Amino acid sequence: DVTGVQTCAMNIDGSNGLACLTRAERGGSAAASASTIAPLPHMFVVKDLVVDMANFYAQYKSVKPWLQSGDAEKVDGKEVFQSKEDRAKLDGLYECILCACCSTSCPSYWWNSDKYLGPAVLLQAYRWIIDSRDQSTDERLKQLDDAFKLYRCKTIMNCAKVCPKGLNPGKAIAKIKKAHHGHLE
């Protein structure tokens, strides 16, 4: 059973990306211009280019990717708004489409995908940690304070190299680590 919706993420000529955005090189002989297309690496293959994303989505769900605002969701019947500055802090985070290109490019995720949350999920976790409307920052940080969930990142930065949206999960992971030492940005 495959959970969720899968994007057109796959490994194209040795690099993870979205098939819908990756340009095929044209030129020369047929042999010289042939591309190699494979499923995302280090994932169980369901069929052809379709991989089982169940573990990936379970990890995503584990960071509770929704606003946890308790009673603060509405004040006097009105929504709680963000300042433009607080909203701008989410740029480079909310655009993630959960394609798993970054996570499946990460050697730490390859070898520890059962415990290490990986770049995509940690980027999403940071997105909620710094949301000014969220009331669960401390609980979110405590949940991530684990030798495997967070600290398997070795800053290889394959995640940033392959992200089709140009995001930098490694930077978000570093900021979570700083937050564990009392420096929430």
C-alpha cells in the first residue's frame, strides 16, 4: 500500500529531480543522448519508477505538520495574524512539495531511514518551529532532541543540491540544532 501522492520525483542521469522539470539533453547520436531513469534511490520499489513513500510520510506526520495554537487560534473570534516579518521567516520552508528528492540524496537517510527523519521532514519541522502563531515550539524541539531523528545530518548538503524548489534543508537542520542550544532564529 502506497501512502499519499507521489510526485514525478526520480533519479535522472544519476541525480534526483522531478521528471516534469528536468530537461532532456538533445544532440549527437542516440547512444550519446540517452538518459538513464531510475526510481528514487534507497527506497523500496513498488513498481517501475514508483517507490513506497509510506515511511517518508509517517515521518512527516510524526512532526505534527500543522499549526498547534491551542486557544490562541482565535482571539475575540478573529484569526491570529502574523506580521510581515514573521511571515517572511517562512520563505524557503513552506514551498517544499515533499517530493523526497533531498532525503533520497542523503547518505545519512540511506543508512538510517528508519530513525533519521531526513532533510525534507526536518525542513518541515523547522517551518512549524518558527511559525509565530504556533504554541508548541518547546514540545516540537523536545521531540526532535534525539541522536537519530536530528543529529544524523553530517552537512554533506546533497539535499540542497537536488531540491527542485531551490530550498536548503541543511540550513533548516542547522537552525534546529542551534535552537537546541538556546538560539532560536
